[in-house]
Amino acid sequence: MSIRRCWLVTYRAMAVIAFLPAACGVDPDPRMSAEVDTIDGVVVVRNGPAGLWRESEQWQVVEEFRVGRVRGATDEDLTTPRNNSVSLGPNGQIFVLEYSTDRVVVFSGEGEFVRSFGGPGEGPGDLRSPMGMAWDGTGRLWVAAGYSGRYHVFDSTGVFQKSMRRPVRLVNRIQHPLLWEETGTLVDETVTMTGPSKVLFLRVDTLGQVVDTASLLAKPARFRSGLSGTSTMFRPNRDAIRYLTTHYLASGRWSRAQDGTVWSAMNGRLRLVKTDSNGDTLRIVETSHRPESFDRRDREAISKGLAAAGLSRQDVELVRPLVSEIYLMDDGHILVGIFEQVGEDPGTFDVFDPEGFFLGSIDLGITIPRRNRPALAGDTLVVVSPGLLDVPFLVRLTIRRP
């Protein structure tokens, strides 16, 4: 193993160096609390216990509008706060893909209802269990219908254009992003069905044919032994088992950048890994500011769930969930959704710069369910968020930087 120390300031040296500028009335550089090594060609960033932002550098989140109603909902309102994807159309309108109703709901840029299209069924333009959407270079919306195995294409007004086979048989996420590249190919994702479990990002042409593999990511196994719905559905206390499998099983999170690289993490540890399109590791980002240990409530829930499933701690890999999702901004900054409380939707982002230095945390003022995909364009974030009585609200936020 070869180790090349690129830049390191030890905590002892940091304490001495930090004292000198402070004594002169100059703020110390918080970046001194991080270390960077290169180990066998992999860059390793070790962040300190605090972010690099000074108080004057903190990002702020401002809510621009919130649309929804607790009572008297109509077909013009969103139906459910979960399993939705949001996209910004080329005309500035907001498109919300609803998995539960098999439709797309369109709002103006100010949040006013415009129209809806799609619906359940197997016919042209019917969206059976839609899982993702993306805009191509000609202003058409492609929607991936999960269980019918089709792509449905619409113009910007929701008029159906065509349908074709989707070359994806197995997915890991009910809602996942699709991406149109400048070369005119659609990037979709699937999971391998044979051999070691991997996530494959596929390039698909306008005829629905696979051109090649865009990126590859090794997918860690969730179980050491059979803790699954089929093995536990007839056992007593299924609620305890469901809570255990929903919140405490180890699983991966990932997000693909435009250049084909992928940032990923396990849900139980705030440790980010950047891989290239072949799956080779380029950079590892380690942190120390988020605890990974179970509290009393966690241990009680785990004990109850394992007892109901007839398993021991040695049978499954259990973690205290920290990472809900990873989002990549246009300028390369990384937003990591953080579970502050187990069982609650996250409302905090930990922010990292493109090199993996931890900057600080921002409070969104709302929560984002893990199975929702927000639209993130520049410093604009549009998402479906649960409000009072779990009523869905369409919320537009702006991230303001000093």
C-alpha cells in the first residue's frame, strides 16, 4: 500500500496555528480541521468535527411558495406526499409524477394548477406505476412506467406522442432519476439479476434500445440471511418486522453526475464514495460529526423486530440510519439528506463542496420523504412534502448563498 500525504494539519498543530491568527484578530481557517491523503491512487478526505463555513458563509433556505389544502381537496391537488418525482419543464412549469395515481400533475412556475395527464391502465399514454421522468433535447417528456415496462413520451402540453419498450427488468428504487445526455441518449438505471448485485446505468436511444452501459456501481447486500417480506408475511407481529426492515437494514444510497461519476454511501454511515463510470473508486470522504450508535429506542425496536422474525443480530446487518438520499447540484456541491430521528422524514442537508470538504448543515424548514425525488436546478429546489395530517404540499425553495 502506497500512501502519499497531500495535505495534513494535525489537531495539535492546528491548535497552535489557529491561536496565532485569533490573537491578531483574524479568524482561523476552518479548513485546517480536515486532512487529505492519497492511498493507492484514491483521494481520501477526512473531515473534522465541524464544517468549514464561518457564520457569515452559511447558506440559507427561503421558501418561495407552498401549495396544497388540508380540506376540500380536488383533482387539481396532489394525492399523496410520498413516492413522487418532480421535474421542471422547458417552459418553466412544474411537473409532478404521482406513483400512486399513475399520472403527471402540472403546475405553473408559481404553483397554480395547469393540467394533469396519464392515468392507470395499459393503453397508449397510460402510466402504470411510473418510476421516473426526464426531458429530452426536443422538449418532450419521457416517463418510465415501471410494471408495464414501457417508456411513454409526451409533449410539453401533455399530449401523448409515442410508447416503446423499456429495457429494464429490475429496479432498486420506486422513484429514481432519468437523465438525457447531450449526445441524445437517455440514462436509466437497473439492478443486475445474476452474479454479484450491481447497479447499472444504461444508455438508451430514442427507439428504446440499449446503446451501452453509462456507469456501474457495486450494490452491497442488505441481508446476511432471509429477512424478507415473503419469509415473514405470515409471522406474528408483522408491524414490528416491517418497522425493522424499513428503518434499520443496511442499504445503499447513490446519485450519478453528468460526467458519469457516482457518489454513494451506506445509509448507516456518513461516508461518501466517488466512483468512475467503471465502478473504480476515485475519492472517499469521511466524517466524524454524525453519531452512528443506537439509542435505547433503537435497541428496543430492533429487539422486538428480531424476536417477531425469529432472527438474531448475527443474521442481519443492522444500522442506525443517517443518510436518506444524496443529491448533486449543478456546480458539483453534494447535498446529503440526514435522518435526525429514526422513523421521521429528513429535513436537514449536510453540504459538501465538490472535493468532499464538509461545509455545514442547512435546515430546509420542510421534510422530504426518502422515496420522493425533488427537482434541483441551480439553487432552486421543488419538492412534494407532507404537511399537517400528511397532506401533500408542493413546495418551492431557494438556497441563498452569501
